[in-house]
Amino acid sequence: MPDLSQARRVMVDNQIRTFDVTDREVLAAFDVVPRERFVEPADVPLAYSDAKLAVKGANESRALLVPLVLARLVQALAPKAGESALDCCGGLGYSAAILADLGLKVTFAETDSGLTARAADALAGTPEPVKLLAASCLGAATAGAVNESYDVILINGAVEREPTALLARLKDGGRLGVIVKQGRAAQARIYLRSGDAISHRMAFDALAPVLPGFQDEPGFVF
């Protein structure tokens, strides 16, 4: 694997910082986690660009969030060391590695067994261990067999309908970050659980492909 530390620093300085990411710990995580480990081998030279990259599983391909959008979404979640986190639909685990570097206790969940297997290899070198769930534990639109609760849930992509099942997995005070697409507009949204109530706020404008299973259900046409 080539030494891309300089390219990583350029990404942080020229992409992430310029997108209003100011949290020092978030910036430091993106400056040390090697994104080239979590992309397709042919895309290693593009690992720190803003190119739209995807990784392949057994049956699905997963479009990766561009680094600047991921960084700002992580910042908006205000993660704290020691918290528990569920990383959903993160391809080969780059976002999980970022959260682990921030000191969170991370669980990784994908919908494709091939992506899960490849993520296990990619995350093997992560200083902080990441727990991997079997692919069957996370349905695209439901929490499937996920039966734990988390302080932070990160969904790596866009949804057209509220991720109700995953919201139910938030602890009191927990936050869920996702990009919500409504018509042609899309914005990053942060959900917050307080007791039995869940509220949300819009964080910033962002674009990402809609995840399979999270498309808006068509209504009746008369």
C-alpha cells in the first residue's frame, strides 16, 4: 500500500476544513485513518479525492459518502469517547474506523455478507476493535436482529423515509445522523431521543444516493 499520508493531509485541509468542520478531534481522526484501506484496490489513487467511489459486496454495491460530507455529519453527531455507536451501511468500514479512532465503542452493520466479510479484513488493523454484526442483523429499512441500544447511530447514505426501527435503538440522549432526501432537495438531519420523545434538526445541505430499502413508498395514483 503506497504512503498517502500527504494526500490525506491535503484532503483534511482543502476539503474537510473548508466545509465548516472545526472539531479538532474529528479533524485528527480524518488525518490518521487510512481511507485507502476501505476503497476498491483500483480506487486507491482516488481515496482522498472528492470522487464518487463505491465498493462491491456479494450482491450489492455501496456508494461511499465523500469525506467532507462524512466528516461534517460525524461532527454534527457530537460523539464522545466511551459512547456506543452503530455504524450502518458503511461499506468496508471507513466511518466505523473514524468513530473508533474518536474513542467510541463501535458496532458495524451492513446488509450484504460480502461487504461484511471485506470490512472484517479492512478493520483488522484498526487500533480500537470494532464489533461486526452478521449481515442478516440489519435489514435495509429495519433494525432486523439489532437488539442493543446506542448513543450514536450513523447511516451512511440517504433515506426518503424516516428510519423508524433504527430510531428505536437510540438510548436516552442518543443521536442518529442521516441524509434525508425530499424531492430534489437533501439535507443532513440529526435525530435526538429525549426520554420517549424524538426530535430532529437539519444540519447542512448534502447529497448522497438513497440506500436500498429506504426509498419512499409510492402512493396511490387515481
